[in-house]
Amino acid sequence: MVLQVYDELVFDAHKDEIEDLQPMIKEMMESALPLNVPVVAETGVGDNWLDAH
């Protein structure tokens, strides 16, 4: 992780690792705390922050 902006996390990863990292990060974010409501994390990939949205 290289940056946190409000409720978003920015990661820098090699393109060959994205397929493995994306579901792993999503699962960790959604299960970080035991809550009574579901937590849904969305992911995006791009060459910059705007493209990842």
C-alpha cells in the first residue's frame, strides 16, 4: 500500500501480480472487523488513480 485517501487505498503492484493480489486485498478489507452488517469493498485497476475508478 502506498497511499490512503479517505476510504480508498492505493497499491502499487507489478502487472503480473494483480490477478493474485486483487481478490486477496478485497477479502482482507471485507473481513478486517467482525461486524453485524456486511462490508463490501470494490477494486479497480489502472495506470493512475483516475483510471482505476
